[in-house]
Amino acid sequence: MKRSIVTLLFSTLALVACARTRIANTPTAPSARTFIPGDSTQSLTLAGRERASLVHLPPAIGNSPLPLVIVLHGGGGNAASAAKMTGLSALGDKANFIVVYPDGTGRLDDRLLTWNAGNCCGYALDNQVDDAGFIRALIEKLARDYPIDARRVYATGISNGGMMAYRLACELSDQIAAIAPVAGALNVECKPTQPVSVIAFHGTNDQNVPFNGGAGSKSIDPHPRTDQSVAYAMVFWAQRDSCGATPTRDERGNIVHDTYASCANGTGVELYTVKGGGHAWPGGDRLTVLLDAPAKEISASAVMWEFFKQHPKQ
């Protein structure tokens, strides 16, 4: 009788142990994360250099993957100036996408910053800073920290930042779905491995980054440089994305809109030309006398977002 009781007791303990083992080894669904909307500063160390970025999360953020828009300030600017100029944080709140404003590099921590866009500009070029590597690492970090849709990662920027957006399309084509350079130039040898959609904005009277290429009479880059023309960039991307050679054109006031049709792999290539427009973000704020007065007939931020929505990575 005692032996039966002991046997039963050990059998019961064994069953309990097995049950506990099964519970411990059963995979559980990941718990939902809670995100705080608004601005936060993120840091990332790459090649011994600490890099900062301003991240803006929309109010409706949950755990469903959202688009990411990377905004690159102009030469001499910073993350805060890019946010103020473009108004993309407010647009992200309405359209429910995440915005990140990375800082370039410079001799000061948060001012007079530049990007290494190939032949421009300043500190970043002088020190051959790996800005493409930084943006790649930044995208990967943000994808770990926030619900990012890997098929909807986009980049834009003005001037030196616009040049950097072109470089990202060339070197990070596996991650970037579309770019929207403003007053920039494609000045690097470009060998993308995947298609990238492109929408560009440029004024015909831009004397910093000339519409027709060449040296800008108002360029403040300490190194003399020659920029490629806007046409050069458009033809390159239209050919790379297998679009029709001749764009359709729509003119309204001072805004000329060229659209290249029948692009492959769901891509698109478009250009908005501001007749008489200078070095500025159309529809944005003029933050410094180094920039020209922006055209008010069009909002580059609103137009590029509509383009981004239509061109995720296939």
C-alpha cells in the first residue's frame, strides 16, 4: 500500500514537471510595444563617430508597419532646420508615417553640418565621412526600434541633402524605394542594383546648384565643383527604370511637370520645374538668406508624399 502511494506520488510529480517544461518551451506571441508620439533624439555610433537624428512619430502609431521618410538637411543646416523648412512632421501626423531627420557632420556638434555627396560638401567631403553607411545603419536601427515597413522607405533632401538623396538611391537601392531631391544634383557614379523611383524639384534660376549644370555663382562650398544638370539625372533614372524616353508635360503657371511613362517594376520618374525659381524648398519656409524665396504655387512636401505612396519597393 505504501509502495503504491509512493509510486503515485512520483508519477504525479513527473507529470507536473513535464507540464512545466512544455509551458516553458511553448513560444509566446511578442507583446505589443507602446510608442510615444512626437519628437525624440536618437544616437548611433558608427566607425567611432556618434551620429544624432531627430525622429518624429505620428499620433496614430501602433504596431502596424508604417512608411519611413528620411529628410536630409542642406549644407550648413541640421535636423531642426530640415524639420522646420519642410513641414514633413505635420504631414506625417496627418498621413501616418514616421519621419527621421539625421544630422550631417561638421566641426561643431549641431551646426554648419554637411553630407559627403560625392563632390560636395565641406567637412563631410574633406573627411570622407561614410554617410551612405550611416544612413544604412540608421534605417536598420529604426527598423529594430519602430514598426517600419521595409518596402516603404523613402529619402528626400535639399541642396547638399538633395545630392545625398541621389547618392542613397545609387548605393542603397536595396533599401530605398523612392527619392525626392530638391535643388540637388546627381554628381556621383551611379550603379544601383535595384530600381528606385525618383521625383525631383528644381528652379530654373537656381544659382547655387544650376538647373543646367555647371558651377553655381552663389555656391558657398569651399571647394570649387561642377554640378551635373537636372536633365542628366532625369535621363539617367528614366533609362535605369526602363521608362519612355520622352516625358509628357503639364504646365500650370510657373510649374512645369514632366512625367516619364511606362516605367518598369512599378517605378516612376517625375520632375517639377519652377520657372524662375531659385534655391529653395517649394512651399516651405525660408530659414536663411542663403536660400531664395520658395515658390508658393506648389508644396514639394505634399507632392512628394503622394508620389511616395504610389511607389513602394516591389
